[in-house]
Amino acid sequence: MFSFADDYTDATTFNLLSVDLAEYSTVVPNAVTVPFIGYRQDGSSVTAYFTTDGIIDGTGPIPDFQTFYFGPEFSGLTRVEVPTWGWSMDNLVIAIPEPSTGLLLVVGGLALWSVRKSRRRH
């Protein structure tokens, strides 16, 4: 089983965007369905199933990996699990949301206030 978990202690969340999947090997070229289970802070979960094409292309011109995309329901996650084996994975793309505009304005305002206050003292 593969598990990707957020190691932040400040409740930072992440979004799953895409993943590249392929069959396990040239010896086991069968198509495989790979479930991804995402968990949120509120205890809810979402699941997506991706099925590979079952074609081993080897070193030919067509890559073995296929790119699969997650929907918007895979946002705000704290952990993701892939509870199967017998597949190959590459390029798991995640996004960590940027701080909100309001938060940036507050931090910027506090910084300006701090600089202004220190200039008055000198």
C-alpha cells in the first residue's frame, strides 16, 4: 500500500492534480485498476479509480505510463492512500494552496505598521 500524508502540524492541506500509472512489468502486463482514497480534515473521504490500458509498450515510441487527472473533489486533503499493489506510479502531482489574499494583506499591513513604529522611535 502506498500512502502520502501531510506532515504539517498547522493543518495545511493539499490537492491531488494528476498521476502517471503503468502496468507492473513486462512479465505482468495485465490492466490494473488503481484506487486512490483521499482523506479530509473533517473525516470525509473521496475515491477515484483509474484503470491502465494493459499494454506494455516496452522501449518503443509510446510510453507505458498514462496520465490520469483527479477532479476538484480531490482538494483539501490531509492524506491519500493507494491500497493495492501490482502497478507502477510516477509523477504524482500535488498542489499546496497559496495563502489567501486577505491573510497576505494582514501580514503586509502588520509589517508596514512594524516598520513605521520602529522609525518613530529613532
